[in-house]
Amino acid sequence: MPTIEPAANPATPAPQVLTPAELAARWGKCRQTIYNMIHDGELRSFKVRNSRLIPLAEVERIERGES
């Protein structure tokens, strides 16, 4: 009998932050480009302990072409 995988929980919200590596993959860039944008003030981010996180709203702002 085939194994049935449970469906993804629709109540689980999508992540509201991205790591620099995730954003680099999304934009087809290298991580250093993302860190350079953060350093230059083009991209807002925040740290939680040793992790740098970028709000999804910030990513979408740049994708819309807003400054």
C-alpha cells in the first residue's frame, strides 16, 4: 500500500524574514552583494544574536523598485 504524506499545514504562516543567503538565492546574487547592500544602507536588516535577518516587507519594497 502506498505511503500517504501529510499535507502541509495551511495554518503555518510563511516566513516573514529571509537570511542573506536566502535572499541571494531569490535574486540570483551572491551573499556578499546582499551584505554590501546592507552595509551601504540600501537594504534594511536586523540581527538576532549572530543571525542577520531581512524583513520580507523590505525585500518586496526593493522588488517593487521603491527606495
